[in-house]
Amino acid sequence: MNKIFRELTGHNHLKLNKLLIIGLLALSFLSLKLSANMMSDTLLRVSTAVKINPPLFFRGELPIYLEQKLTGNLSIEAAYAMTIRDLFSGTFDHDLDDLSRQVEVRSGKGYKFALRYYLKSSEELHGYYVSAEYARKDHKKLFYQEDTLGLITSEQILDMREITDYKLIFGLQNLSYYSNFFFDLYAGVGLRQKDFQEVHREDVGIVPSHYLVDTKSENINFYLGLKIGLGF
């Protein structure tokens, strides 16, 4: 009798385990299906994006971008930036030692506006695109003069550099399938205008003096970069 009972309960236990496994598999499949639908719905609603541009940090620029979809192919993008020390300053243009004790780097500002055309119409901010962009920024530094004893005085002179870009950009903005995180890889060409009031140093006599040199120039410039961000 006990043997029969054990066989029956063992059989029922095995059957119950099978039912539990089947139920768990069904729930797992259902949850995956619902998650996929939710992710798909979320991605389809991505019409706004917030981005940053990490490589520009090394050129002393910290922009925050906002892109808004207008139609299936068109979007607009705007950015506001704070400018700080240009880590490559002096490598690509004239510059004094901006790490000296008599130099104070001031934060400047920048802004960008772009009209973007996606080559393939989509309900989301995704795919290859062509963009026309206008960008402007300035970098500022204060140079304090020295007296005959080599001490820093309150007399100062401002180094001001303004850069304006007119760009034609080709890029790829790729949304992640599993989240609203994306990257925006781009390259382009454009016209760069420089309006510099550069501080130069002259070592004449006991006390070195600083003076301003106005420089204006235009040149063809090439652009390559990577933005990252989130869409919603």
C-alpha cells in the first residue's frame, strides 16, 4: 500500500514539476513578448534626443545638443556650449603658455544650429543623414602684467578668440534596439572664419610686456566626431 502511495505521489510530483516548467516557460515567453512590444513602442516614439560630444572636450568645448524631429525626414538640432581651456591650444595656432601664473582662463560660450535631412523617412531619429550647420564659439583668457620686481599686478589684457563655422555634415545616427541610447557618428567639410585678438609677449627691457595682435582668417576645415545621447 505504501509502495503504491509513493508511486502515485511520485508520479503526481513529476507531473506537477512538468506543469510548473511549462508554466514558467510560458510566462517567460509572454514577458519577452511584452518587453519587445514595449521597446518597439518606445523606439517609435523617439522624436527628441539629448546629446553630448565627448571629443570636443579636448578642444575646450562642452556642448549639450537637443534634436527635435519635424517630419519623417527632417529634424532641427540646437546646442549651447560652455568653453574652457583648449587642451590643443598652441598646437594648431599661436598661443602663449596658458598654464603660467599670470594667465586666467575665463569660460566663454558657444552655440550651434543645424537642419538635418534623413535619407530614409522614419518615425524615429535614426539612420543616415545630411546636415547644414552653423556654429559659433569664443575662448577667453586674461593676461596679468608684471611689475619691475616680477610681481603680478592688477593690470590685465584680454585674449579673445571667436570661431564661426559653416558646415556640411554627413553622418549616421544609430539607435540601440534594446534601449533609447544611441551614437551619432559624423564627418564633414566647411568654411571656418577666425577673428582673434591674440595676446603676444615681448621681452624687451626688464619687464616683459604683452600686446594684442588682431588676426582674421578664413579657411576650409574638415570635421570628424562622435555624439552620444538618449532619445525620448
